[in-house]
Amino acid sequence: MARMRIWRVCMYLAALGTLVYAADPAWNGHTSPESTKTGPFTPYYVPPGARSYDSSSPLLQYSGDWRESFSSGFVQGSIRKTSAVNAYVSFTFTGTGIEWFGSMDAKHGISEVFMDGKLAQRVDGWNASPLRQQRIFWMFDLSASKHTIKIVNSGSHRNKALGTTLDIDAFVVTDTPQSNQTMLALPPPDSSSNLASTAGTAQQPWNLEQVGSTGVHAMQLAVISNSHAIIIDKVEHNPLTISGHPAWGALYNLNTHSVKPLNVKSNSFCAGGTFLSNGTMINVGGNPVVEDITAAADFGDVDGLQAVRIFEPCDSDDVDNCDIYENHSRIRMASPRWYNTVLRLSDGSAMVVGGSKKGGWINNSTTNNPTVEYFPPKNIAGKNGLPVELPFLVDTLNSNLFPIAFSLPDGKVFMAANRDAMIYDWQNNVERRLPQIPNGVRVTYPMTGTGLLLPLSADNGYTAEVLLCGGSTVDDTKAGYDISSQDPASSQCSRMVLTDDGIAQGWQVEQMPRARIMPDAVLLPDGKILIVNGGGTGISGYGNVKDQVGASNADNPVLSPVLYDPAAPTGQRFSSGGMPTSDIPRLYHSVATLTPSGKIMVAGSNPNLDRSEVKYGTEYRVEWISPPYMSGDRPSFAGNAPDKIGFGQTVQIQVNVPASASANDVKVILMDLGYVTHATHTNSRHVTLQSTASGNTLSVVGPPNGNVYPPGPGWLYLMINGIPSTGVKVMIGDGNDPPFDQGALTNLLSQTKVDQNERS
Ligand SMILES: *[C@@H]1O[C@H](CO)[C@@H](O)[C@H](O)[C@H]1NC(C)=O
Ligand SMILES: *[C@@H]1O[C@H](CO)[C@@H](O)[C@H](O)[C@H]1NC(C)=O
Ligand SMILES: *[C@@H]1O[C@H](CO)[C@@H](O)[C@H](O)[C@H]1NC(C)=O
Ligand SMILES: *[C@@H]1O[C@H](CO)[C@@H](O)[C@H](O)[C@H]1NC(C)=O
Ligand SMILES: CC(=O)N[C@H]1CO[C@H](CO)[C@@H](O)[C@@H]1O
């Protein structure tokens, strides 16, 4: 246990056999099981289920003048090396991915990599200082069949290179896990709803396509602009690299599917996030690290438990200059949090809710952090920047991590944790407990369900109604060995109107066609909800329960989404007819979000300690679900849409409507696409704005205040006959910074320490 590395404690404690993982190579440069000295990081890593072929393998065919060179720093102690023009190596393998590892230094030149006879890439092996076991080339989207990679020394080199060296240390062949899971029986097609028809237009049915790869595993996802989404992962051996080590954050181009790695410094495992009133996104909390393993030469991660990672607005298509900024000496939380929820409040600042003081699995009274704090820090309840106790988070132990929370249209905050719910008047620090969720259903980690605030509009006086779906009735005081990956998940959805009358009536219960643990609920511009992802059995996490599949605590992935129409009469709200079926399981650490185009982006799944190819493996493939409206006769913005709308401000918007329709029929929908992590869609919001038409000009009134729509970024969609336009990003409010209290910040910085949990 002495060499147990605390920065992996979250994952270690999740694994029953702690030392099993101690032999993993290449974490923070520890390359042998008993080594305690760190060395330069090497990205050479063979995920469980993948195969490595050394440079000396007889399956590698060398042609031309190659030599062997020996060092303990090479995979299996040797590399093959050539400086001769047209010398090549050729390797035929069966798999869906290939990685070439080799060295880089000032003498390396340019090689040409051919895949199945076609030039795939010209690769420059030059680096000012020598590096070993680097991933020089990779390709992960091959068909599941036989392929040949051929690497040819081009004889050319960049100007400053001192030679034309090409070397081979090893190849790693990867296999996208083939879906082999039990398919749960599909319910009979739902004849009560005709998904594929909308007045007057011929639409295609629901469609699902797999395009793109996230490069880093997509644990957390948020759309940041009309063209990009941000993806945040934990520290692990992702194929995408930055500064010589795997990246654990990336920007994903929604149009071209290209990815740019981000420089996340602290371990963002189990973080949450939100945008602020000025458009800046924060990513908060995470996992620890041991202090003596933070040298620059290491993997590079620092303690993320108190981290506030800043991502400034990045609205242009060119994201080259966008990155994450961290400086924990002046920007941090007052207390450590793993599995905290982060939401934007009516004043445009962020509330950070709950979490655990260190990694673990199920929360308990020792590790629980039953408090809220704010970013920027506030002086509430006399705490002057320090955490404010929330008895609700004590009463909801054990299964209360990643509380489900929403800013309500009266400025207060709804929260659900475990089997309970409440409304929190954060300004006055008063809890109002709500009726318990019926039938013993638990909705928060690791009995993870999902929740949404249903669409708001002036027509119903912006009345708040919440929906909670999925989760589990498994007893949260049970030990892992008493819980099975085959325990059924819950199919229950519970809905309540948050008025005195609604609360008196209590939760209204409905059943999804199929049970789901870890579902994602995605609000669509038409006010309907797509429920996707998750498993039919088990609970969240990995490495804890019996009957694990690989390491997954859950099984029986649910491969088809279901649509929920909150406005339909009870009994007719769910429809599965025409829904596509995926062959990609999306279990723990999966995400889904609406994108500006109107499609739903689905990514992630990684119930594993580190990148793995064993069922259920680390999933990088992206899927796009197109609702029937994508092929409808869509309205559009004529000319520029407004880039900012103040509260109560009237703006003119020019629209194009289909010939069969009139601008009078257009509804203007303001949406927050949210920040998705661990099935929480905290800021997701759908508000119908008031508008009147004159010709093709709409006069649109901004939301009345920050309670109805917390100031900050959003997306405008025009809706006509159930068909939305493409969404465009808009800033709601004045775009100013959230309120800043220097006294509270000074007090926080003087009363708390950086990484205080690890120091204590
Ligand atoms: C897939 O299914 C086959 C036949 O049921 C089984 O033999 C094989 O082990 C399964 N593979 C995986 C990766 O589960
Ligand atoms: C972090 O903040 C401190 C205090 O303001 C400052 O001295 C330091 O230069 C900052 N570091 C970085 C990397 O910005
Ligand atoms: C709570 O969990 C931690 C680690 O997850 C463990 O060390 C501690 O003993 C537990 N405390 C209680 C009261 O169960
Ligand atoms: C927005 O406000 C936050 C918190 O005060 C600050 O850290 C960030 O730099 C601000 N963003 C911009 C673009 O000014
Ligand atoms: C994983 C873990 O530490 N679980 C603990 C959660 O809390 C209960 C009681 O507070 C303990 O019995 C569990 O062991």
C-alpha cells in the first residue's frame, strides 16, 4: 500500500484489488511495478485487450538498410533504425486501430506512412531533445479487417534536422470492442405516435450515424460555440497527445470532426462545469495527486480536488488560441470536491454543490462534503467565502454524489439527491424539503438517474416542473460485493410541479419503456426530451460490484433512445417507434448533448480505470442522432441574429420561413445546452421567448430576468410546425462578469490552502 499513489485514489478505491494496477506501465513515468522514481513520461501504453508487436517481431517485414539499437529505454530493449532513402517496414495486422511507437530527436527526418497502399500521412520525427517510446503515428477508424501499414523513409527532413533517421520501437494494434452485449428485447413499435410526420412536410425518420472520434475519452461535454464543443476527461492514456503526454481535454469541431487537445493541468476526473454570465466556462473539482509526483517531467497532473479551471469565451471557428487556464494559488475552491454539481445562478455566478472530500465510491459521513460554495466566492450565511453547510446533503447519504440541481424561475435552486429533493433559497440559506421520490428510487451517483427542468414559457407563468428518470432501488448501504451488475435499474420517471399546489399533489410517476441506470436526458428545441444511453442493469462506476463485465458495474446497455413528450397526455408521452439502434454501448462516463445543428451528439463510455479495449472498453467514437425535424422544411435566420439580448429587451430578428408557413407561426426558443457530466445536465434549459411578427421581422423580447434565464450564453432556435432552425449562440443579459466580492475572496484565500485535503 505504501506505493499507492493518491492521485489515483479515486480509481484505486474503485478497484477492489488495489495492487493489480500497480504494474501498469507509464503512469507518471513509473515504468516498473516497484519503481518509486519518476522519469520522463512515455505515451507507449498497451490498453488491456490491445496487442503490442515489438520491433523485433517476425511479423514486421523490413526492407533496405536497417540496424538494431539497444537500450533499456526502448520497448523490449531494442529498436530498428534506418537512415536510408526508401528503406521501409511493412506490417499486416487485423484490427481497427494501429499505433506506431518510436523515438524522436534532432536527427530524425520525414517518413511516409501508407495504410493499405494509400499515403495516410507524412510524419516528421524531429524533436530538439531526444524522446523515447513516443506515439509517432496512429489511426483508429479502420474497418474491422486485415490491414497493412507501410512506413517509408522519404529521405527528406526539415531544415534544422541533422539527419534522416526513422526508427521503429513497437506497434500496438487496437480493436474497437465489438458490440456483443445482450440486446434487450425492443418493445413493440409505438403506434400511438407517428414520429416521422409533421404537418405539410416529408421528413426522413430518426437517423443515427457514427462519424468522428473524440481523441480523449468524452467524460464531460459542453457546446461552447456554433462550431465547437469542449470535452473533458480524466488523466488516462488517450490517443490524443499534448506536450508529449496524453491529453485529457479537447475541443471538438462539430462540423469537421477535428479535435484540438487542451492543456488541462489538474486531474479533472469527476469534475462538473458551467458557463458564467460573461461567457467564461469553469470546470470545477476533480481528483487528487501526490505532491512529490508533480515535477514537470511527469505525466503533469496536479491535484484537481479544489481546482477551478477557467476556459475563456472561444466563439470563433479558429480555436488555436483557446485553452484552459489554472492557477490554484489564486483561483480555487475553499474545499475539496469530487463528484460535485456546478450550476449557474440567477446572478450569473456559479454554485458548487456537494461532492466528496476525496475519491471513493459511495459517499459516506467521513468523506462527504455536505456544503455549497460559490464562484466567485460570496458572503452568504456569514461564511464570507467559505462553504455553507447543507443538512440536505447529510440526510441524503450515501448515494448522493452529483446532486441533480436546477436554477428555478423564482431564483431558488431545486436539488435532488438519493431519494430526496428540496428547494434551496440560497440567498437566505433556507432549505424547503419536498416529498420523497416514490418507490424507493435513488437518482444520484452511483444509483445514477438523470433530471431536467421542463420547458418554461410565459404562457404558464414560467411555472417550474422537474423530471427525474432512471436510477436504481438498490440499497445504498450495501457493500459492493452484495450488489450485482445484473441488479435491475429503475424505469421510473417522476415529475413534480414546483408550486404549492404541485408539491401538495406530489410526484407523478411514469415508466420508461426500458429501465436505465445512467441515462442522459436531452432537451430538444421542440420541447421534447430524448432519453439515451445507460444500462438496463447494475449501477454507476467500475470495479466495485460482483459480476463485473470487464470492470463495469453495469451491464445490458440500452441501445435505442426513447422520446418523451412532456406536453402529451399521461400514458402517451413515451415513444420508441422509428428509433435507431446503436451498436455502441454507452455506459459509465457517457454523454449526450443537443448541438446547434439540431442533431444530438452522443459520445463516451469508459467504465475503466484507464483506457481499455476489453468489454466494456474506452469508447472514442461519436454518434449523431438526427430527429425527423432535421430533414423537414426548416426556418432560418435571415441575416445576422442578435449576439446579445438584455433582460426584457426587444430585438428585431429577420427570418426566412417555408413557403407554406407564415412568420406568425414562428416561436423563438432560447436554450441552454447545458454542461453534461455523469448524467447531470445541470444548466439545460428551454424558454419560449415572447415574440410578434410583422412580415418576416420578429420582435422578440428577452427573458424577463435572470431567474427565468440565468445571465450567460444560450442558443436561439426558431421553431415552426415542430421544426427548428439551426441554433445560433446568443449572450443573455449584459455579458458582464458575475458579482465579485473581494472580501469573500480574500477570506477564502487566507483561510484555506491549496490542496488542503492532501496536506492534512
Ligand atoms: C461474443 O460472443 C461470443 C458468442 O456468444 C463469445 O464467444 C465471445 O466471447 C463474446 N466476446 C466478447 C468480447 O464478449
Ligand atoms: C498565479 O497567481 C500568482 C498570484 O497572483 C502569480 O504570482 C503567478 O504568477 C500566477 N501564475 C501563473 C502561471 O499565472
Ligand atoms: C468512508 O469512506 C472512506 C473511503 O472511501 C473510508 O476510509 C472510511 O472508513 C469510510 N467511513 C465510514 C464512516 O464508513
Ligand atoms: C468572467 O468572470 C470570471 C469570474 O470573475 C473571470 O475569471 C473571467 O476571467 C471573466 N471572463 C472574462 C472574459 O472577462
Ligand atoms: C465505499 C464506502 O466507504 N462506503 C461507506 C459509505 O458510508 C457507509 C456508512 O456511512 C459505510 O458503511 C460504507 O462503507
